Amino acid sequence: MQRSIFLLTAATAFAQLAPPNAAGVANGHLHLRARDTAAQTRFWTGGLGATAIKVGNFDVIKMPGTLILIQKGEPSGGTVGSVVGHLGFKVRDMRATLDRLRALGIKVPDEAGKQAMLMGPEDVQVELTEDLAMTAPVAFHHIHWYDGDVKATQAWYVKTFGAVPGKRGNFDAADVPGANLTFSEAAAAVTPAKGRALDHIGFEVKNLEAFCKKLEASGVKLDVAYRKIASLNIGLAFLTDPWGTYIELTEDLDKW
């Protein structure tokens, strides 16, 4: 069982997650496994301009829309070839961002324009899009799935998490507060996310215990049943979507 939340302390202030949708759901966090946690932290802070704090055994990256929890470990692979193929972020200044990343030794496109696709530490593929109207240097934007049934994946996230269906450019997509969920047909077979560099994604859920009961009543199996961590005043649960995406549900993470 993942223990990404157990070691966090209530003294830590996270206050950048979006308010929930009508289903009580918002984007929460991304959980990375890294052999070199310091290199992973430098990428997100020195390269992209996010803020880092140390919480227990985790480096925690903070930016508008999401938290990124970095856990020491041996990932079985990067994001390419996983059901979650890459992560998308908006940056305020593309040229300055790429210059910072080059200074860290990250290979980046010579001429990126308003968008760039690059490989971060542990082969976590990252898409960057420039947004000149932003006030923060970086903000979370999207999670991009690749599997064999785009419409079914979109429909599952709409039904399960109250995501709003739509399009992102030519892609089928759905939105939850704090993140766009984008779905594409995989060109080849993909593997489940658990154990890879992006081990799991996380949604923050209001009234999580009731939400979990509703999921189970609808036939969704929980890998880890809802539980309350009294000392930290949080609730959590885990499940896996039908295509192999490992998902953590949390409650009150953003109040710490």
C-alpha cells in the first residue's frame, strides 16, 4: 500500500488546490518515485519555478493546481509506455523556463514557440505551454492518458469523478477543478502506472467516506478502503481505474 499521506504533518500549509466540483472532487496530487529525489526537486523548483518543502521522508512540490510528492524509490520505468503518458503544465515565460532547464542539464527543444515537450528526471515526460497572463511561474494543467478505449475512459472519469466532458484541441477530454484530463488512443500496448516514475495520481474529495461508499455501491472496487488518520485529521482511499491508473483519494489535504 502507498503511504504518501501518512508522513505529512498538519503543521504544513498547502493552499493551492482548486475548490471541488459538484461531485466534491478536485485535482489533488501527483506521486513520483525517484532514485535521485534531489534532481527531481531541482527540476520542479530551479527549472519550472515551483516551491519545495520537506515533509517527513518526502520532498513536496507546490504549485497552483496540484501538489507533487516525491518518494525515494526504484521506478520500473518512466511515463512513456504507461497508461499515463505525460503531464502538462503552463509556464509564464517559455524562453526563461527553458533556459533554466538547460542550465540543469535537461535536454529541451531549440525552438519551442508556445509549447515544448521534454523529458524530466526518471523519464517523466512533461509538456509545457506558455501562458503570458499567468502570475505564477508555473501551474498544473493536464494529465494525458493513452489506452485502447478513449470514449470509455472519458466516460468513466465523467461518471466517477463528476468531470465535465469536452475537447482539448482535437483530443477528447474532461475537466475537474485544477486539471484537464486528456485521452488519446495508444499507438502500442501500455502498462499500468503503479510502480513507475509516476506511480499514481490523486484527487482531493469532499466527504470522502460517503464518496467511497457511493463508489463501492456502483461497483468500483477500492484497493485500499477508506480510512481516517485521526492524528492527521485526513481521510484516504486508493483505487485503480479499468485501464491501470492507480488513484489516491484524499480529504482535507489542502487544509494543512
